[in-house]
Amino acid sequence: PIDLDHAQQPGYIQSKYFQLFLKFPFAILGFLHCYLPYYMVKSWVEKSFKRSVFWGSTKMIVGMFAFGILNIPIVWLLFSFVGNYSWLGWIYYFLIGFFWIAFADVRLTIQLISRAKLATRNMELSKEKTLLTEQIIDWMNN
């Protein structure tokens, strides 16, 4: 739920756009490293297994293999590019989880911005409705 008073404060949506701007490069990495394998595994499992009771465990096991199959070659390529600075590759490898968090946060922020805009528009429409209702009542009384 969105706090309407907080969402209508000046600069709220602009601050959210600034957060998106800062997190977007990390979110792209999170999308590539985590969301693509997750989505592929999720769609495959839900199409292949008819009974949904098996989906959770199967997605977890297959997802672990898919993440490894995708991420290990990428990290090895990174190690070959950085040469003597292999510590950069290790740092990148350990930050993959944070890239996923950045992607999830960007998705949530985009949803939050759209809901805040809708809430602001609904408040404006509500004020217009109240004003028109008062005008109609005044017109009927006169």
C-alpha cells in the first residue's frame, strides 16, 4: 500500500526516478544473471509438471543447475579478461546476489511509481468530483 500523503510530497516521484537511474546498470546485470534463468526454469517446470505440488522443489533443484550453468562460464570469461586482477572476478562473482536484489528493487520501484501516479490522479479526480457535486447541489438549491 502507498501512503498517499507521502506519495504527494514534492519530489517523491523524482527521487524514485533518481533511484532507478542509479540502480539500473546493476539491475541489468541482475536480469541477465538471475531473472532469465529463473524465468526459463519457472516456465519449463510449470509447463512440464501437471501437479503444482512438485513445482517448488523442482524449480529449486533445476534453478541451481541453471544458475551454475549460466553464471560459471560468465565468471570464467571475466577471470580471463581481468588477467592478474582475479580479485575483481571474485568480487563480481560474490555481487551477483546483490545484482538480483537491485533488479527486484527496480521492478518494485517501477510499480511504486505507477501506483503513486495513479493515486495522485485518483485524488485529483476525487477533488474534481467533490467540486462538481457541490456545484450541482448549489445549482439545485438556487
